[in-house]
Amino acid sequence: MASNTLKFSGFSLSKRKELTGDDFYDVKTIGDLTVAIVCDGVGSAVEGAAAAKRTTQHLMNNFKIRPKSWSIEKSLRSFIESINSILYQESQINYEASELVTTLTIVVIQGNRLYGANVGDSRVYLYRDYKLNQLSFDHAMDEPGYENVLTQAIGISENVEPYYFENIVQKDDKILLCSDGLYNVLNDEDLAKNMQLGNAHTLVKKASKLENDNLPDDTTAVVVEILKADEYSTLRHQKLEIPQSLKKNQVIDGYQLIKPLIQNERTWLVHKKTKDYVLKFAPYEALDDESQLDLFVKEAWNAKRLKADFFPKAVIPKTRTMRYYVMQLFNGEDLDHYLTHKQLTIDDSVELVATLLKMSQFLLRYDLVHGDIKPSNIMIAKDDEENLEFKIIDYGSITEIFSTNTKAGTPSFLAPERFLGEAISETTELYAIGVTLYFSLTGKYPYGEIEPFQNPSFKEAKKPSTYNKNIPDWLDSVIMRSIAIDKEQRYSHYSEMHYELTHPEKVKPYFIKNAPLIEKSPLVFYKRAFMIMTFINFALIYLLLK
């Protein structure tokens, strides 16, 4: 398998003519992590093969649900201790001895950083510049004749002390994880020679050939190749100045600072040669605050790579001396300011929402959401044909979809479930789009303006047509469905709202839960009322005549 920066392969052969062995391996990409694992079930243990498989699966599954606040080192140590305890306790209960026993080697690659750990004598090597370097440590006895006796393994004792290591990886590096079946047949020189040629299959087959296809031990290899440097990590580790203050007419890398565009004076209108641009600088706090630096690098990286018509163009100069990025100057005003002196037409509002939905669907391809959709993050201007054109700004709020620890968003545009700690999702983004549309057409917030740190209570909103009689019934329903308090009544996917926006004739009237029948269906209400009144009249006549 391969990504744009990594390529990995794995292969395993059982010893001699056996069909199955005690080794187990797996390699997966989980979010921004690549996790590779090789386990060698101890052959002298009754359940060695089971231990290898369970250890691999336990670690991989735990990395899928790893708390975002945990470091990779803490995750590795915690998950290894957890499976060791599980296997040891189960062995003692079922066998009164350690029978679920396996070696373990694991690496985690995040950006250009390699994290690893091992327990036992399965190994990790780094192949760089035609040299093979062992990164792991063999937990085995040093005494002659006892080299294969393990001093540590998963499940062998109540406590485990994994060997932990970290390294920086670079383009053309290859990382090899293998069981002792491989390096006992191929020495370091043979391993290095065959690593030049390629993948795990090549290595294991070479070992098998040397043994006349009669391997003395189960033999497993996983190879991870670094195809190119991770751009985010490269940007993150650049040594760049972060200025404490910036001044008008100051020149930085040929850009002359004209005036600050926002109050914190970190975003400036600048001039270079014959053109004007926008420069955004990292906050000064990022000099000492790793989290602030990470946020800004991520913002700059997203600005550079997310290229589409609804975003301003952005670049990161290769020769910059300070930590900033450059954006296209969009000659217009933000929608929030525009609405103070003009009102959007219905057609312009539909075009605005269509742009926001296209932007959201584009980000979804990268498993991202904007995170802070609102009028002040939408630039508006007229094109050559005097039509309104929209651009979405604020790359700093863009975050991973389903994130639960993001601070992205503005209270008045946050879906009710976001205040309860639920994950950001398509439906919460659709809520923000709906509130933006509601505000653009009415000048009012559907649930009132919500202040930061406020614990809001949501009562049913009035239809936007209450404030703007130009809004057609179908658009009323689209807006109300997008801002429904109950997320089950809201659109679940961008495509659903986009379909109704472009097919007004297909839009069904929207009613809040438990709405009275006279509101949902006046015709049915009056038919039932007529039938009831007719029945009552006949009953009264019957009683009078009796």
C-alpha cells in the first residue's frame, strides 16, 4: 500500500513446510499516523501464535481510538502495558503459567518523526545512505549458547519495560521491522544489500531461497519506504524568526508593510513591486508555545494546499526569513460589513449558500471542515459582469471532521450539540451555513446572539419570512431544516441541502416536531373539524327529537 509520502509492504512465511506460523504483522494508516507492527509468538508457549495476533490487533485498535491529548510515547507505553497485563493475567487463570507470550516491535510515523518500541528480540532497522542501522534493542541473554533466551516478552511476566526510541526520517529512508527468523538467516550485510532492491516480499523470499525453501523459523518482514519529506513537518521544523511587533513601512523579504488589516496587527496589507498582497504572521506566542506554533503551521499549510476558486490564493515563499504566509488581496468587503448597508437578494443568497456548500464538499475530500462559517469570514465583491462573487477566508479555523477537541467556531453559529461537546460534522457545518443564510436575509440570529462562555437555551426560531416577506416558502423550509435544534431533523449531508437548493420544486414543507395539525396540514385539519362538527350537530338533532 502507499500514500503520497509513504509506501509499505509486508510478507511472512512459516518455517519448513508448515502452513501457518506464530508470527503476525499489520500496517495501517490511521489519520496522520502510519502504524507498523511485527509480533513473533514464542514457539515454546502453548498460545504463542494467539498472543502475536492479539497483541497486534490490540495495539492497532487502540491507536484508532487514541486520545488526542496523549503523546505517541505515552500511547505506546500505555497500550503495551495494557496488552501485557491482559495476556499475563489470562495465562495465569487458564494455564497457571505464561503461555500467551510474544515478542513485539512497533513503529509509528507522524510527519517526519519516527516513534518506536520493542519487547523481545524482533527488530527495527533504519536503512539510509546504503547503511543499515538497528534502532531496537534485543531483550535477550548475552551469554554464549543462550542468545535465543528472552529476558523480556509480552505476557511473560506481570510487568513489562519496552525499549522506546525516536528518530527523524527523511526522503528515501526505509524502515524494516522483522522477526528473528529473518536476521538469523540474512546478516546485516545481506539485509542492507537486499534493502536497496525493495520490499518485504523480496527480503523474505531471499532468506527462504538461502535455506532451500526450508526456513528454520517463521520469518516476517515489514518495510516502510519514505517517498518524500512530509511538507507539514518540514514547515514545522524550519528555523524562522517570529517578530514581536511590526511597523508601517517596514520591509520584510521585499514586502513593504502598508497597514494592519485586523486589530491584533498580525495580518497586513503589503506591497511588493507592482502588486498588493496580504501577509499573515504567526502570533508572537508561537515562539514558546508549541500548540500555537502547530496551529499556525497547519493554517499556512492548509492555505497553500487547498486551492479552489472559493479560497483566496496563498503561497509560502521558499526564501522567507520570518514565519508568515502570503495571500491574494481580494478587493471587497466582508459580508458582515456589507449587510450593514445593503441586503442580499434571494438569488444572491442562493449563490452564497451554493458557494459555501461547494467549499464544504471540497474540504470533505481532505476529511476537513471549515469550522467557523459566518458572515465576517466571507468576502464579497462584484465581478466584471457586476455579479456578486464570494470568497471564504480564515484558514486558521479549518480542522479535521469529527474532531471533539477543536475550539473552532463562533457561539451564535454553533449547533446546539456543539455546546454539549459533540464532534464537529457535516450537520454542524450545515447548521452554521443555515444561520449565515438566516442572518444574511433577515439581519437577525434565529436563536438570538450568543455570547462566548454563555450556556444557551434554544427555543424554536421564527421562520425567516417573518422578517423578510421576499423569502419564498421553499427557501423558508430549507433554512429552517438546516437550523433545526434537533439534529435528527436537520440535513445530514451537504449533498442533501444542495439538492433542495437546486430543486425548489422538490422541497417539502418543514415543520418543527409536535407542530399543531393546523400548521402542518390546514386542509386535513379543517376536514376533520368539519366531520367532528357534523357529528356533533347530528347528535344534538337526535337528542332534540328524542
